Amino acid sequence: MSLIRPFKGLRPTPEKAHIVASPPYDVLSSDEARAVVKDNPDSFLRVNKSEVDFDPGVSIYGDEIYLKGKENLQRLINEKIMIRDEKPCFYLYKLTWRGKSQTGIVTLTSCEEYNQNKIKKHEHTRPVKVNDRANHIQKVAAQVGPVFSIFRKNDRIISIFSKITSVKPEYDFTSNDAVRHEMWIVKDSDTIKNLINAFGALDSIYIADGHHRSAAASEVARRMKEQNPNHTGNELYNFFLNVIFPDNELRILPYNRVIKGLNNLTPEQFLSITEKTFEVKPETKAIEPSSPYHFGALCKGKWYELIARKGSFDAQHPANSIDSAVLTANLLGPVLGIKDIRTDDNIDFIGGIRGTAELEKLVNSGQFDLAFSIYPVSVRQLLTVADANEVMPPKSTWFEPKLRSGMVVNLLDE
């Protein structure tokens, strides 16, 4: 059985794609999304983050929110801003940013194979977020936000991708974040068969981003199976929208930390205690770590390089050896008193795309007292954690560029 399945994708017309396609639902706050859609009635944020059409303060989990998303999607269909392919297709989606490209296949993947861990995970999920996306899928009757996944580089698959992308794409536009988006529609039956067979030879794929979306799809499949006395396993609700990229084309940016307070320590006391598990070297400029277990620390306007001392962490453990885990276990917890970085109000996280300049801005303004720059996780580390059935440290992977929502949608009606 192959890991991929073609489908009748709903997609914007090529001339409308740059207007419709939007950032993922979870990278913008509701207010930020309202600002984005203000002058764009056709933004896909009106489907996947439809609270933008309500007053601020509305509960984003109400049925009226999901039903508004369905209404907005139906309008895009009725006005032929979005069209559905008549036959099942695959789609190749290429993103180019800062001189580097990544090409993935837009496909359906199986909820059952997700449940069996053939589609591997590396994060825990929060029930409230899973329930939100599951309700959205059911009320809208569509999967509108793709999961972002990884396959280990495979020459046969790459060869097929190369042949498909050797011709002019059906879609080609650059979004306002300077990412170029190209997409090819794969209709040829022989090419579809070749892709199915090539992916069928893989043992597994790996979720990079979208753990809540994939868990939500699995929850929807469970609910709808219970409600369908004629369930066969082939219904569209048994599959979920996925874009799968080769591991060698992806990049993970740093996920830095900013801290409020020094746990009642003076800067001198903080640095003195830190020296027990890190070498501490004063620096005159911002530190962007260039190798594992090297960190930058910005404290009271001064930068320091921290180098984790050998023996202070288990270098063989797939998850505990990751830089962010080492920082948490050896410094954030024991020195700064931050026991759970997911819930502590004294810590926040800054995506690496914003760089060390953002760390300096936040600390120098007095909003935070301390910042850490971290060496980014490698894709190899992520795959190793998933293969070991371990969980990545929280807030340790920032993938860039982001997939646009609305490029291809999976409608759950046949």
C-alpha cells in the first residue's frame, strides 16, 4: 500500500492564487489576521480563521465561527474563484526563499497509517487545539490546512519530481514575505502510478509541522466512522491533506528564548552559577551559534557565549541531546526556575526568522531581562527522535518558509 493517494483538489484559479493563498491559521493572532484580510474579501484566512469576520473577543471555538468558514469557502466556489479538479490528481508545490528551493507533493495520506505510526510524530498535542481543528474540518466539510511532512531523500522520487517541474508551472507568484510559490498539477495517469509506486517503497514519512491538524483528521475519521454504518475505509474522511518534502531540501531555523527576571539573582550571580555547566565567554557582539551546544546569552545589554560542558548532558539520547533540551535541563530549570517552558509566563519564544536583532530589541526595551540564541535543530535530529518514538523538546523547530493555506483543499464530499 502506498503512503500517498491522489484526490480531486479544490484550488484557486491561477490568476487569483496570490489573492486567495494565506499564511497558516496558527502563525497569526486573530487581530493580525483581521488586519491582513481588511482589504481582501477573498483571503483564505476567512475560511481557516473565520473569526476575522466577527468582532474581537468572540470565542474562536463557537459553531458560528466554523459555519462562517464554510459559508466563505462556498462563496469562493460559487464565484469560481476556486475550482475543483474533475479527476484525482497530485500537485507539486515548490517554495523558493532566500536562494533555496524545496519541492513537495500535495497528496492525501491515511489516518490509519498515522494511527499505526507509519506517519511518524515528534510532538505532543493539546486536546483543545485538536478538538478545534476537528470541529473545523467537520463543520466546513473540508481539510483546508495541509500538514507539512518529510520523506527521506529518494532518487526515484526526486527523478519523477524533476521531470514534472521541467515544464512551466500552472501557478507562479511571490507572496508578500518574499517567498516564490510554484505549483504543477499532475494529471497524467502514468506519472500518478509512478509516484504511488515510488512512495509505496518507503517505510514511513515524518510530520514536520501540523501535529494538531493530523491528530484532528484522525479524530474526525474516528467520529465519522462511528456515524457511518456503511463505513468502508475508502471515504475521504479516512485521509488527510499533506505536503511531503525530501529531507535534504528543508531548513530549520533557530527557535530562541527570552526570559523575564533572573530568579532573584544578580547578573553576576547568574553568570557564576551558569559556569558550573557552561563555559562563559564575554563577547562584544550578538552571538548566532555556529555549532551545537554553543549558545548566545544576552544579559543586561551584554552578550556572552555559553558552551555546554562535556558530561553535563547525555549526548546519546535522541531528544535530551538537542540544544534546546540541554539549555532547559542545565540552565532554564535549575538556575532560572523555569520548570515547564510550555506553561511558565516568564519565558517566550522568538522564531529564528526574526534573528538576534529581535532579542536585543526585547531585552534593551526592558520587556525581558535575558535572551538566549540557540543553534538550530537539524532535520536528521528530528527524524532520529521520531524513529525512536521520542518527543522533541517544546518550541525547538521553526520551519521556514511556511506553506500557504488555500493552495489546494480537500473537500470531504465525494
